[in-house]
Amino acid sequence: MNILILPGDGIGPEIVSQATRVLEKFKTEGLSIQLTHGHLGGAAYDVHGHPYPEATQKLARAADAILLGCVGGPKYDTLPRAMRPEQGLLGIRKDLSLFANLRPAMLYPELAASSSLKPEIVAGLDIMIIRELTGDIYFGQPRGRRTNAAGETEGFDTMHYATSEIERIARVGFETAMKRNKRLCSVDKANVLDTSILWREVVTAMSAQYPEVALSHMYVDNAAMQLVRAPKQFDVIVTGNIFGDILSDEASMLAGSIGMLPSASLDANQKGLYEPIHGSAPDIAGQNKANPIATVLSLAMMMRYTFGRTDLADRIESGVRSVLKAGLRTGDIAMAGEPIIGTSVMGDALVAAI
């Protein structure tokens, strides 16, 4: 297993170091793991003058899988857009053709009271959101600024999808639904956007290849509302880049904390970039407060999707469950009055449990 480690910015180095301890534990058991290290985002700009430098590109292309912390921070807010840390993240996704973003939103029973919704609404929650990652408005051209006829400055971005792009992400959605409860909800804005009209047509046509999957369609605004009204109606959601970005972050709060949710970004051959879905949290960086669970769970997704080691993925997930059952809590998942532990102590507990 050739794994590239990209700690990134903010709390990234702290949480990635705990996940790396799990990999080192597996190495002591005889698992063949080769770890390389590089820079992405603001950390890469600091060292190389670019958020996705050539040195990182070479390492990323050579790796089987990549573990990323998080990118961004206020110290980079004044940089030109092309040099911002987020451009490193967009760049590596595009460079490696990581078009399928899998974001599970599962509520552990021990954290039901930590959810922003009533326990009876979210108990048993288990949703998989599949977000197209290399198209849509984030990558569409033309984009930029211009002066309009009235002499005002206006910004513009282009949303577009080709049939082939929709087909390949829809296939991931249908295949994932086949392995779960055979329900797929495609989210779009087909009442307003031409892009979404095509999206719905293509997904509907593909459903003939998966007669066992119950396909439904939902406008994104309604989907946002339904996620907080009755989230357990969903099994698998497939949607475009910008809608998926928003909906998956919304769904994260149903699970108690954004610090609990991992993600996988995959190419057509299951090579993947694995990262927690939360941001760099610069307000707590370096303070040993961050929750490493989402990063460790990202390792479980890596073992399952890229390396086909379901046994190791199950071990990691079982370890997380046992730690939560034992009542160990970082600040983001602790209820009032519960004792709070730091990043390193949570890491100790996770490694021991796994």
C-alpha cells in the first residue's frame, strides 16, 4: 500500500498524525505499507509558493491512495485566487480525475443527543451522499469578472455537465444503492436550470439498467428541507458538485458533529483521496482540541474502497464504536457536564481499540 500523507493546514497535522499511528500499527502487524509525505494547500504555498506544487503532483500520481487533513486559513485570505489553499484541493481532484465523492452521514447511537435534531428524528440515520467532484460550477468555463453595459463590475461562473460526466457519477450512485437498500434519490434543480434538466434525463435513462433500484428525484431546496425534516427517508443521494457540497455539510450536523464524518474521492479505478469533511479550524489549531475520528474513519474508507481490505475497515470502525461506548469525547461531541479529552488522548484510545 503506497499511501501519500498530506497533513495540510490548521488542525490537519494534528488529526493526520493520529490516523498515521493507526497505519503504523498495521505495519507492525506485517501489513506492507509505504508512507510518503508531502504538502498541499497553504502549507504547500509556504514551502513551494504554490498550493499544489509539482513535487506534490508527482507524489500524488505515484500513490495508490492519499490521506489528507484539511486546507485553508485566514493567513492566506489575501492571496490571489490562483494561490489560495482551496485551489490546491480543487487542483488535486482534477489532476487525478477524482470525480466521485462519497460522504457517509451515519449517527452513532452514543451521539444521538449531540445531533442538532431530536433523537427520534435521527436515531438509526445512515445516508450515503455521492457528490460529483470534478465538474459543475466550480470548474466551468468561462468564469471571471467583467464590466457590464451599465459600467458595473460583475462576477460570473458557468455551470455545465456533459452526458458522460452525469452517466459515470450516476453509475456510482446506482451501484452504491445496489449494495445498500436499493433506493437512490437524484437531487437537481430541473425546474430552473438547463444543466439539471439534462442531469435528470440522463439519470432517468440509466435507471433502466438498474431495475432493482427505486429511483426518485428531488429539487435541491426541497432536499435541504427534507434532510432536517425526515432524514431517514434517504438511503443514497447522488447530486452535482455545488449541491453536494452544501447538502453533505448539512447532513454532517445530523450525525452530531462535522468532526465525525469521513469522505472518499475516487477515480474510475478506485484510487482515492481520503479526508475528513470538516475544515482547518484555525481557531483551535495547535491546541490539542481537534477530533481525529473523522480522519481515522477516512482510513477505514481507504481500506474498503481502494485496497479492498474490508477486514481492516471493520476493525477501524469497530474501534471507533468502542471508544464512543466508553464515553470518550472531544469537545465537539461532548454534552454539557461530560469530561473532555484532547486530540492525542483520543488518538491513544483509538489505536488501542483498533
